[in-house]
Amino acid sequence: MPAQGAKSCYRAVVFLGPPGAGKGTQTRALAERLGVPYLSTGDMLRDHISRGTALGRQADAVVAAGELVPDELVNSMVGVWFKQQSDSNGVVLDGFPRTVNQARELDQWLGNNGPVVINFRVEYNELIQRLTGRRSCPQCRRIYNVYLKPPARDGFCDCDGARLTQRPDDDEQVIRERLAAYERQTRPLVEFYRQRTKFFEVDGNQPPETVTNQLCRILEGADVVCNQQ
Ligand code: AMP
């Protein structure tokens, strides 16, 4: 980390991996640590859907079916967000890019400083258990799992007592579709990035704290601070 008071500039950090790999937990923590903005395209799309915007109405059925929202829609949504971050010293991205087309668009936005890419590998059955058991608190956004990390009182948040909710696309049938969409459209990004940028892999089967430690070690050696000229 830079000396206190010095303005540092970080490369974009992209988290790749299937749904349920634990990217959301790690991206939020990392963005906080680096003090840079964080984007989850899934959160952004769910927000559009709940507000009933034009984009939300176009994305709703696609997200509910577990498929990917078309590139043109996602690229223009993320493009607007990127413009708003023009003063920031870096970004952490969760769920974007998810196709080679999106990755090419990102390359154009980033110019010379290509992203640092962290790929999460997790076994299929572990993903199914994580996603079918996932519940979250609508107030503090804390994530639980009814099998792996249950709340003290069934169905309610330990922190604020709010009733936990389940994402509609965490239904088992839809989960299988999301994992198939990952295999078809997102996995090709692993080779795309492996060949052209700083690319690292993390064993996401491990507990979150172990993954965080591994990530810290990777990022310390990864020259995440970018060329500032
Ligand atoms: P997530 O919260 O990242 O699991 O995303 C939830 C859903 O939002 C996905 O299953 C897709 O339908 C949609 N989505 C999120 N990010 C993207 C993206 N980059 N490209 C296309 N669809 C996306």
C-alpha cells in the first residue's frame, strides 16, 4: 500500500468465476480495503428490475431464466457507471465482464492499464449447495447459508433481526441454467485473460477467510498499482 496521503492509482481488478464462487463477498471487502468503487452488475440489474426502469423491464425475464442479459444492454449500463468513476483511482468488478464481447469493451475503457484478473475455481456440487442454501438480509446485506452458515434464529438476520430473503434466481432449476450459461459464455474468458493480462487463480472451495488471505498474498505481489503517467 502507498504512503499515507499519497494518491495511488490501482488497476481494475476483475473477479471471474461461476455463480456461487464467493466473488461478491471478496470483491466488496477488497474494494473497501483499496478505497475504490466496486461494481456488481447483478446488483445493478436487480436494482433496475425492482425500480421497473426500461432496462429493468428488458432484463427481468432474462435474469429470471438464468440467462445472460444481452451485451449491448450490459455494456451501455456499465459504460455509464464507468464515466461516473472517472475521478476514482481504480475499480473492483464483480460479474463483469461475462462474455468476450464485454471484455473487449472493458479493454477499450481501460486503455493501456489492463485489468488484474482473479479466477475462482469451485466444484459444481459445492456451487449448487451454496446457491440453493443462500439467504440474505435485505437491510444489512449480510449473506447466510441454511446448510453452511445458518443464522442463530432460523430465517432472521443475526445483526438486525430482519427476515432473510432468497433471490428468485437461486431456485435449483434456474441455478443449473446459470451454471450452464457460465460454461457456455463466461468460461472462455479464462483463456482470453490468461493469455493477455495479469491472471491468477484461487481455490474458492476453501472457507472465505482462507480465500481472503490467499487474495491478499496474490494482490501484494501483483503490482496492482498502475502506471500513473
Ligand atoms: P449475479 O448477481 O452476478 O449472479 O447476476 C445475476 C444475473 O444478472 C445473471 O444470472 C445474469 O442474468 C445477469 N447478469 C449479471 N451480470 C451480467 C453480465 N455481465 N452480462 C450479462 N448478464 C449479467
